[in-house]
Amino acid sequence: VQLVESGGDSVESGGSLRLSCVASGNTERTYCIGWFRQAPGKEREGVASIDSEGSYSYADSVKGRFTISQDNAKNTIYLQMNSLKPEDTAMYYCAADLTLCPAWYERQAYRYISVWGQGTLVTVSS
């Protein structure tokens, strides 16, 4: 599976962005797909995910503000980010793996993810 992200940009606090991730290759071997982020000086953390049964999971820090969705016809997942805060500033990575989605929110879960995109930068200014 190959993942290509787009949509990162610089916005002001309170603004919105939508990230996209196009998946190609053998996507049938993916159980969970979604987004991680890594802020400067911090570990990579799970943000939002969706499993092959259509169940969504979110990090507590983004619940109510971020929404993950998918377009199966386009092999694309999206991350709609509203009410952005400066602490949302990070490199956002699309990820895919056979692990269960809830595991993505455990500490250092990134160590077990097998497929990554190249990342797209989101900067939120105050």
C-alpha cells in the first residue's frame, strides 16, 4: 500500500483545513487507516482512524473538532479539521496497518504502524 497526503497549509487559530490521503496498491490488506501527527519535539501520536468495518476512532484532543471520512470510489480518506488551535501545529501523516484502530492511541503506537505517507505540514498561528 502507498499513501500520498495533501492539504497541509498555514491557517490562523479557529480556522479549518481538510487533509486528503490517496491510497494505492493492495488496500485490501489494510484493516485500519487514518492519521498520525508529530509536533516539533514530541512523539508521533494517533489522531483519527477508520477501520475496514467503517468504525471511527479519535484522539481525545481532537474529538468534536476533527472528522475523518472516506471515499471508497476514490481510495481516499479525508481529515476535516475545524476550530484549529496552535497546538494542532504538526506534520500530519497518513498511516495504514493491520492493527486494530483503538491501539493507535496508545503511547508509542507509531512504532507498530507498517505503512506511512510522506507527511503534510499544518501550521496554526495564534
